Amino acid sequence: MFIAATLALLMTMILAMGRAFLGPSLYDRILAINMFGTKTVLLIAVLGFLMGRPEFLDIALVYALINFISVIGLLRYFEYNQAQLQAKLQRVQQARDEANP
């Protein structure tokens, strides 16, 4: 039963990586990476249970925290870059409007 769960998690991770590479938008790709990280946490927990290594749960929790913080950081980074790009486009449009009255 746990082997089937492990195989299902691996298949879901493969599909998430496909979405991360082929996603139509940036946010779809970030969501797929977040899903991949979540499934990795589950996989570490299941493998720890199968091998009788309870310390794997600690590793899974640390990985979950790193995954959460990195996704928040990525979203903030791209939000900041997009705001800068929009401000630059507004300045260019304003300069164009002033040049052509």
C-alpha cells in the first residue's frame, strides 16, 4: 500500500515538473514548483516511514519550511520586477505624449 502511495507521489511530481516547464504563465510555474516541493515533503515522510527512520520527518519539516519561504521570496521578487517594469513603461509613455502634443 505504501509502495503504491510512493509511486503515486512520484507520478504527481513528474506531472508537476511538466507544468513547471510548460506552464502558460509565471504564476502557474511557481505554483507547480510549490506543488513539487509539497509532494517532496510527503515523499520524504513516506520513505521515512517505510525505512523506519523517524528522523526523516524532521528533514521533511525543514524542507517544507524552505519550500514555503522560497516560494514567498520568488513571488515578492517577480512582483517587484513587474512593478518596476510598469513604472518604466509609464515613464516612456509619458515622454512620448510630451514629445507629440
